Amino acid sequence: MLLALVMSGFLAALAAPVLYHFVPGWAGRLCPLLPLALFACLLTVAGQVSAGTPLVFSLPWIPSLGVSFSLYLDGLGLLFALLVTGIGFLVFLYTPAYLDDDPRLGRLSAWLFAFMGAMLGTVMAGNLMTMFVFWELTGLCSYILIGFDHEQEESRRAALQALLVTGGGGLALLAGFILLGNIGGTMELAELLLRGDAVRAHPLYLPALLLVLAGAFTKSAQFPFHFWLPSAMAAPTPISAYLHSATMVKLGVFLLARLTPILGGSEAWLWQVSGVGAVTMLTGALLAVKEHDLKRILAWSTVSSLGSMILLLGIGTPGTVIAVMTFLLTHALYKSSLFLTVGAIDHVAGSRDIRQLGGLASGMPWLAVAGILGAFSMAGLPPLLGFISKEIVYSATLQSNMLPQILSGLFLAGNALMVTVAVMAGVGPFFGRKPDTPLHPHGLSPLLWLSPLIPALFGLLFGLFPGSATSFLIEPAVRAVSSPSVNVSLALWHGLNMELLLSIITLALGLGVVLFRRRLIALLPSSSDGFRYGPSGWYRLLLDGVPIVARLQTRFVQDGRLRHYLMISIGVAMGLMGLTFLQSGGLPGDLPFPTGYLHEWLTAGIIVAGAVTVTLTDSRLGAVAALGTVGYGVSLVYILYGAPDLAMTQFCIETLSIVLFVLVLYRLPLFTLLSTPAVRLRDAAMATAIGGLMMLLMLYVISQPLVPHVSEFFLANSLSLAHGRNVVNVILVDFRALDTLGEITVLAVAAVGVFGLLKYRSAGGNEP
Amino acid sequence: MNHLLFLPLLIPLTTAIICLALWRRPDLQRIVSLIGASALMLAGWVLLTAVRQQGVLSVQAGAWAAPFGITLVADLLSAAMVCVTGVMGLAVAIYSLADTEPEHERLGYHPLMQVLLLGVCGSFLTGDIFNLYVWFEVMLIASFVLLAMGGKRANMEGAIKYVVLNLIASSLFLAAVGILYGVAGTLNMADLARLIRDAEVTGPLPVIAILFFTAFGIKAAVFPLFFWLPASYHTAPIAVTTIFSALLTKVGVYALIRIFTLIFINEIVAWQPYILTVAGLTMTVGVLGAIAQYEIRRLLSFHIVSQIGYLIMGLGLLTRLSLAGTIYFMIHVIAAKSALFLATGMVRRIAGTTELKKLGGLYRTEPLVAVLFLLPALSLAGIPPLSGFWAKLALVWSGLETGHYITVATALLVSILTLFSMTKIWSEAFWKAEPEGAGTAPFSTVTLPKGSFWLMALPTGFLGLTTVIIGLFPEPLYALCMEAAGQLLQPTAYIAAVLGGSP
Amino acid sequence: MSSVILSTAIRLLLPLLLLFSVFLLLRGHNEPGGGFVGGLVAAAAIALYALAEGAGAARRLLKLDPRSLIAFGLALALTSGMIPLLFGQPLLTGLWLPFPLPVLGHVGTPLLFDVGVYLLVAGMALLIVLSLMEE
Amino acid sequence: MESVFAVVVGVLYATGIYLMVRRSIVKTIFGLALLGNGANLLIFTVGRLTAGRPPYIPAGELAPLPPVADPLPQALILTAIVIGFGVQAFALVLIKRVYQTVGSDDVDKMTTTDTIADTGRTP
């Protein structure tokens, strides 16, 4: 059942393009049915889950690594899963109308389905690795979906930004999960949830916490990673509504809520989480007020809301957890409603600039209802759910045992700005002066206003009857995070108390800001993320800087000069060898003094003389002759020390080589001196060092006692077993014939290669 | 039964000989090489099954008892690599049907490919260190000739660097073998392992180990010995580049793993910090090299270097998990990187260029090619649940367990840079609109007939699908890798299989 | 290079050299010699002929293309290695006729292997030299 | 005598490497050839030199009379010589072709495959 819930999204992703290809007319109508069906399915199990028994499912996935594919549906997961499928339904309903039967709808639906599956997988994951896999998949889908208009450079850049920021956080999260798994001894969530104390006491707790937080903060666009979310608005509006306000960006909140029983409650948690949340809340709110583009306004307000959720989670008392869950539901409802409204406005009016929009209510009454309901919920007006959630937040902060005044003040500021934003985004476009540009109200298909209206109405419904939301949505989620004994009771009317007073002040302040908005904007810095040299600047610096560093490095390392490559390769080999040599104590004591006959010394001298001549001569033929001398000298050595076969072969090969050298060289240029004396000196020094090192190594080996060699066997058995008296030849054709087989293959290929090299030119491949 | 071990040598060699004898008939050579590649793949599979059932297999060529003759030996790592070699051989053989110039076929393309496979299989199977040198040379000379084919300036420049630097590596290798024989008196790897483990051999072993490390390091393209690779790989035809990238550097890595887990185990333990440093630098320098590039094949060539860093990291950590990760990574990267190269070849045929500046709009016009590229690209970047993720997971996991935090951080950072450079290709070649001035390149599928398209798409898709399947269902492969890693860390079975005696 | 002396000399020398190369091949198992040296001497003989009479004449004399010679040599070496497989012995196991033959002495698969080496080496050297001379 | 030949090998390596890092590509091949000889001689010397006793089994004997030269390094060197020859022949012809296509024997002018293709810089 859980598996089917998760996998159906992926299967649908495969099916959707096919459907759109063959029955384009029906596909748009069929697609919303899946999320609706999943939503219904989830409702059927809601009773069991909210009663406190999570649904579990587990399959061994990679037993070798101790990773299983586990799903775990408790109250927290259920809340998120219902949001994912419910809003998914609206988005699928809305998208075909919004995109006017764009031919890319098939692909888009596929990615949306995949995203839905990934989201369900993340929120229902029962194993850290399972969760991570789905977590990353949501990021990938987000990348592709932000880049939907991929021929626009802005879309591509925004998609990349989102991918890199969340992907980077994702890698930190991976490391965090692994550490957590190592500390806790398991990756299974159900078991980890019971081991919170042990985890928090572990020395690696802090690094694990920081890594996990990095993952959560990037995903939920927390400061200083907040800048990617408004850029992601390059995506079509239904995608922004779905991914970048209602569901995916909430994953950071989800993750922190999920891990609160394991990681939460420590000093470190408290300060990091609530600190970042507070900064984000205020930054986002201020920046929202500054914008003119409806989608960007909403995006910044989302950042702010996410910040407030994180802040509340950081405090982590049962009261704040209740506030988080209530606000989460509220936010998902009103923000999706507002986003879809904005999309419809954009679709009809062709603009999202609040300075150009106005008076739309007369042409689109239902859309106006949706927008205004959403905005009022956001502003926290009764009798909407937004009001309740605001009251709950205030009561939680007021009861907090940590600086209740300051906390409440923070929320007061944030919420007041949200009121401003609500008025700007949800109310402004529908009233006031009509724009100069002509509208296309006929383009407003019923689906475009129905979709935003539904969540808006739910906001109203839950506001009027808060009990319906608490029993199976909020309370189970709170119990999963905080403790199974928490009771949640929401009510529209709490009586005349501090909370109500704060709500009224909030409203007044927010409306006041609307009036003095221009002055406020003038006080804010002008950069896009609110900081003159702020995080988005760092990102840009990295994005531009890394390729520059890469180019410099590559130009330096891979400079195209073979002799540099050679020098480094050989130098590294020999340098390491020299170091190891020194380390192992250098030469052992006594070397046998060379006591050879004159002809032995003479042979050695011939070879040395030849080699030196090859190096010094400036005549090609002289070099060939000297090289020949070396070769023949070596074959003399072989004769002297009992290797006539070697000598014969060396002799023949040397002769053949000389013929080849002569045949080839007389078409090549004369030797030229291309290097400066300094370079030559340097090279000579290096070469001498290497030669000396090889010599030392040989001396070392020679000074060692001779160990018994396997050759004894060859000498003893060559005749009796292999029927040959020439032991070397017997080794070649019998004892080690496989070597010889390989060797003649080399020869065959070399010959084919020479032939090919010489013939290719005649076939005309000689262009520069 | 153990004669099975000969098949991966006999099949490509016989195929090469037949192709060579048919040098006037490229059409027949194609069929023969196709049959040969299929047979090799089959033999690899049978060998792997046999090793899984019966443990380490060995056979003495010429029936001379070890350590006197040459031993062929297959443990799980060898058998798996031979199997992969067969698969790659077949994939490239099919691809080559559609994408080989007649001139290359005339000059011996098919037999050369087979000899390359022979050298690779020989390197994986041999249990004798000098014989390893011989198979390295077989592989090298075939790669020299394949690389120099084409005769254009780029081919020549690439080939000369490739040839000279690899010859240096060979020379180091040969010297190392010679000195090792002078010190230990035997060439059989199991025998060497036994002698060194029993401390019957002393002498300058660390120095010899360094020689081996640098020789194989050049072949495997680790920092700072990788120069030849980015200089040359992108100049060859795509099919050749693919097989090079899939197998040649991996043979180097295989040799490092084999020699250092079997023979120089003391040295690698002592050098762990340095090896991990090398691994980190290889990853980083490679991926930065890739980021600097604007041509797909050059970009991918630098990525080969970067991926080698991960393989070395697994060797450096030297736990069972990390070695299993390395083996899994090796198989993953062979599939993913090859699929990328082959997809690049399709892009080249369709769009007429692989310059990112001149490409564009392929997501719209060629959705299939886009998918064929995207899957392995994401896999390479380590996006779960594709194979690359599990590969990196094991390495990161092992690194965190053993407390090598800097290495892990580097690996993760490089992972995000890999993602960055993969999205660069994706964004420029597939997403971006076709550039205005692209009229120079014939931008139509007319140049690529339907039949050829599918011949190219089939192996590309197969390899791409492989990364998906071993990503979704990694357990069978991981179980194999864990077992293989266990054999590497406990080589008693290997030694016993070669030298006799109870393990 | 079409000197009369060389031309005459080579005509006398060629059969002698070829015979010597076969002699080197056959005695290699017991005395210095073997397939490599034999093949090289044979190639040298024909290369000398090519110097005297031209590469074309040498190819005509050879009848076989050097590439075929290489393929044949390699095939022969491989076959000699595969024969033992038929008898259930590992690759490249030396199998010997139980009795010595006249002239050749003990005959076995290693000898066949060496013949393959001989042909291949000769073919290789000739292919390289002739291709270079025809440039 | 081994120590003398250790010096000889050292000289071969030094000269070989010196030639390989010259800018003139023709010298590279000479360097490679010297290096090849050096490596072979190295194996030969490290396998210990035994004056005058080739590893043959005289007629009428079943094994050679000690002391006798170690036959295995000889076989290895023979293989290495032959492989080296094949590779060297190929490299020689390759260098000739390189010279013909590039039009120069200066390796520093052969950098077109390494340099970053400079066709713009927007990401």
C-alpha cells in the first residue's frame, strides 16, 4: 500500500508522455485523477495513523551496505502527504489550462508526477538512505521544472542555481545522515527515534547536526541560502506554486521536525536553528515588501514563512510545535491559492507587476474571491485559519521560557510585514485603478479560478471549524514530533487576551507599512538578496570564479608541452623513489669491488661512449651509428655473460633497427638545437640525477644476497620434461610460451600499425 | 573445467587472426568481430558464474606447476572485469557498425580492437607479473595504432604524447619487474605474495613498490601523471575513445589494486595518507580540468581523470567497504562514462560538432538522444538512485567510518562540481536554443540514416539502462563487490588456488 | 641500388640465407637460435633482395602478402597452443611425438609454436621494411 | 662486475632521459631506444652476471654444469627486446608522420590538442 502510493507517481511519469502523445485531449483530464485518488487513499488510513500507529513497510534494498527501502507513515508524514497529493491535484487541474495545451505538457506532466512520487517518498521514508534518495530526486525534478522554459537563459541560470545550492546542501546532508547512522547504529528511522539521547551524547553529534542543518537550510531557502528561491520563479507559475511554495521547500521544515526527537533539544540545536530561522524570517519579509513582481513578492514571503517555521522548531516546545504544524497547513493553503491566483492574473493580464495591475475584480469575480480569501488568511484575519494560526504562534512565543518578549516582538515584525505583503499581492491587483493594457478575460478558463478557490475555501472551512483540521491533521503530526501525549485544541475565539492584542497590533502595523512602503524601501539596500556583498554575490563569485580558477589551473597543469609532461612524470617517479630510498636507510654497507677483465671494462666503456655520443652529436647519421654502437655493445655484454641467444637476437634487431632509422631519418630534418643552454643544463642535471638513482637502486639490489630463484627448476627439467637443451629457448616456447604468444601479437600489431601509418597518407588524410 | 580461463584470451586472439586474414574484406571482418565480441561476453559471464560457485579458479598455462610456468587466475574481481570487458567489447562493436570510417576498417580497425580486448583480458587474468607486462604491451600497442588512425594533425599530436608517456610507464614497469625478480627470484604473483608475507624476502621493497605505483599510476592517470590522457583521448574516433576510457585506465587501476593488496600490502598501509592525498588531488584537478573545457569530448576526458581519483580513494581507505565501493564504482563508471561518450558520438553525427558553443536545441529536436545523455550524466554526478550514487556512498561511508574527513569532503565537493559540469553540457547542448550562427553545421538528421541511428542508440541505451538498473537494484552487484573485496583483503584463497594447498 | 654485383650476389645468397634461417629455427631448441632469429634472418634475406631488385620484385618473390604471413604465423602459434586443449591439457602444454623423426628430431607442439614465431617475425619485418621502401 | 654495469645502466638512463626531454621530436626516439637498452641491461645485471656459462645442457648431461647463467632473465629480456623493437618501430614511423603532418619537429609546437578550446566564456 505505501509502496504503491510512492511508486504510482513514477509509473505515471512514464505513462504521461505516452498518454499525451496518443490521446492529448483526454490526458489533461486524466492526470489530476491520480493525485486525487492518492489523496483519497491517504484519507482512508488517516484514522489509523492519527490513532498513533504508524504504517510501516520495509524491503531489504542493499543488505550489503545495510540499506533498506523502508516507508513509515505517521502523523507528520500524513500531513505532508496530504498536502502533496491535495495541492498536486489542484496543480494538475490547473496546468493544462494555464499552458494552453502547450506541446510540452507531456514532458511537464511526467516531471510533475515524478516530483510528486519523490515528495511522497521523502515524507514517507522510514530509512535515512531511502529518504535521501527521494530527497535528491525532488531536487532533480525541481531543476528540470525550473528550467521548463529552457531556451531562456534566465531559466537555465535559475535552474542551475537551485540545483547547485540544494544539491550542495544535499551532499552535506548525505554526510550527516551517514554520521547519524554510524552514531545511532542504524539507518532505520523507527529505531533511531528511540535513540535520541545516545545520539546527542555522542562526540560526533555536533558535526552530524551541522551537516543535517546545511541540508535542511538549503532546501528550505534559509539564510544565507535564501537567494535561490526567488530566482526559481522563472518556472511556470503552477510549478512555483507546487514546488517552491507549498511542498518541496517545506522539506527542510519537515526534516527538522522529523529529526527533532533525535537531534533536537540541545543548546546547539536551539541557537543554530532558531537563529537562522529568525534572520530568515525578517530578511524574507523585508525583501518581499520591496518587490514589484507578484511572484517574487510571494517567493520572499515564502522564505519569511519558512524562516518562522524553522524558528519555532528551533525553540521546540510542544506549544511551538503545535504552532509550526498549524502554520504549515495554513501557509500551504493560502500560498498555493495566492500563487495560482497570480498565475491566472498573469495569464489574463499579461503582467505580474503590481504597479501595472488593478481593478481586476470586476472582470474576474471568482478569482478575486480566491485571491482575497488567501490574502486574508495570510494577513491573519478572522474567521480564517490564518487567524487561528497567528494566535497559536503568539501564545506559543508568549509561553516560551526563552526570552518571550523578544520572540514575540520578532514575530510581530514578521507578521506585520506579511500583512503588508498580503495586501500588496492578494488585494491590490483586484481593486483600484484599471490598467492601461487590455485584458483577456475570455482566456480565464473556469479551471484557472477554481483551482485557487478550493484551497482558499479550505482555509475558511478550517477557520470556522478548527476541530476538523486538528483531529487528523495537526494533532497526529504534533504528536509525532513532540510527544504522544500532547493535546491540540484550536479555537477561533480565545477570549480577550494578549494574543488578540498582538494580532490587532500586527494588523495595524502591517497596514501602516502599506502606506509608508516607499519610505521603507528607500531604507533597504538595493541588491537582490538584501545584502550588498551578500550570499547571492558569493554564489555568483563562486559560479564565475570556479571556471576561472579551473582555466588557470588547467592551463598551468596541462600546458601542452610533452617535455614538461615527461619531466614531471619521470621526476615524480624518481623523486618518490629517491625519498623512499633515503627513508629505507640508503645503501647497505659493503659493495663487491668490481674485478673484471679488461674486455669487460672495455665493453662497458663502449656502451657509455656510444650513449654519450648519441646525446652530444649534431649529426643524424652519427647518432644512428652511435646508437648502433650501444646496441652492439649490449649484445657483447650478453655474449660475455653467457647469453648467446640474447646476443644473436640483439644483434639482428639492432641491425634491423639501424636500417629502419636510416630509412626514416633521411626524410626528417637535421638535428636542431632548440633549447637554451640553461634549459639544457637543467635537463642534464635532472637526467644525471635519475641515472644516478637507478644506479644506486641496482647497487642496492646487487649487494643483497642472492635468493634461490625459480630458474633452478628450468635448468633441472628442461631436457627431461621439455625435451630441449637450450634452456632459454625452452622457456620461450614452452615454460613461458604465453609470454611469447603475447609478444608476437605485439609484433603483429606493430607491423599493422606501421603499415597503416604509412598508407593512410595515400588515402588523403593529410590535412592539417 | 579450469580451462575456461583460457577462453577470454583465445576468443579475441582467434577473432583478431581471422580478421587479419580477411584483411581485404571489411564486411566479413565486421561479422567476425561481432561474433567474437559476443562470444567473449558469454565467456566472461560463464567465468564469473564459475568463480562465484567454485571460488578462485586458476590454471597453469603449459601445465607447468606454479610458480614455474605462467598462471592464469580468476578471482571475483578478475572475472567481473573480464565480464565487463566482454560487454564493452560487444557494445562498441555494435556501435562501430554505424560509426567507423571505411579507411579505418581497411587498415585493421577490427583486428586491433580485438587485440586490445585480448590485452585487457590478459591483464585481468594473469597471475604472473612479467606476463602482466606482456599483456600491458599488447594492449598498449593496439591502443597506439588505434589512436594514431586518422592521420590528421590532432591524431598525430595526441598519439605522440600518448605513446611517449606510456612508453615511460612501460619502461618503469619493466625495470620494476626486473628488480623484483632480482630480489625475490620469482615472478608468480601469488608466490611473491607468500614470500613477502612470510618475510622471506627483504631488500628495497618500498622502492620497488614506488616504481610499480608510478608505472601503474601513469596508466591509470592519477595526479600528477595523467597528462597523456586529456591530451590524446578526445582525438580518436568516438568508439575508440569509449573503449579506451572504459578499459585502459581501469586496467591501470586494476593493476594497482591487485599488486598493492596482494604483494605490497605493507607499503600501501604505510602510505595511506599520501595515497588519499593523491586521490583527492586527482579528483579535484580532473574535475576542474573538465570545468574549463567547452568541447564535450575534452570535458569528458578530464572527467575520466576525476573519476580515477575516487577509485584510488577506495584503494587508499583499504577497508572491505571501500574496496567494494571501488569495484562497484569501476563497473558503474565504465557503463556511465561509455554511455556518455557514445551519446556524444550521436550528438556529433547529428549536429556535426561537439563544441558546446555551436550546439543547442537538442532537447527539443532529439529527445531520445537527450535522455540517452541525461541518464548517464546524472549517474556520473551521483544523483540517486542511479549507480553513481551508490558507488560514492560506499566510499564516503567508509571514509567517514575511518575518520578521513578531508578526503570525504573533497569527494563530496568534487561531486557537486561534477554535477556542475554535467549540467553545463546539458544546458548548452540540449537546453539552450540552437545558436544563430550555427548554419555551418548541417543541423539535420539527414546525415544519420535511421538504421545507423538505432545501431548507435542501442548500445548507448543499453549502457545507460545498466546504470539505472544497477542503481535501482544494486544489491546483486554489491554483494558481488563485497565478496570480491573480501577476497582481496584475505588473499589466502587466491594464493592457495595458485600454489595449491588448503586456503 | 641496382648494382650488378649486389644483384648477382643476392641471387646466390638468397637460398643460402633462407636455408640458414630454417636451420636456425630448427636447432633453436637445443643450440642458440630459434624462431625469432630465424625469422629475422629470413626477412633480412628478402629485404636484401628488395634492395637489389626493388620492393615490387620482392613482393612477387614472396607471393604471399606479408600481412597474410603474419596472420598465418600467429594462427600457427595459436593452433599449436590449442592442440593440447583437445587432449584435455591446458593451453600451450608441450605435446611430443613419442619417437624422433628423421632430420627434425623430437617433434612436438613447441616446435610448431616456434615455426609460427618464425613466420610472424619474418612477415612483420618484411611488412615494415617493404612499406618503408615503397614510400 | 655488476657494479660497473650498474654505472653503465645509470648512464643509459641519464642519456636516454636527457634526449627524451629535448624539444626536437627526433631525439625523443633516440632517447627511447637508449632507455630500452638500459632497462634490458638492468634486468640482466640484477639477475646477476655469470661469466661465460650459457644455460645449455651439454650432450650427454641431464642438467647444465654449475655455475651457469640464470636463463629466466635472459628469456624475459628476449621478450622485452622483441616487444621493444615492435614498439620502437611503430614510434619511429609515428614520429615521421608527426613531422609530416605538423610540419615541424619541435614538440613545443604540438599543443593544439591540449589547449582549452577558446570559443567564449559565458557559463
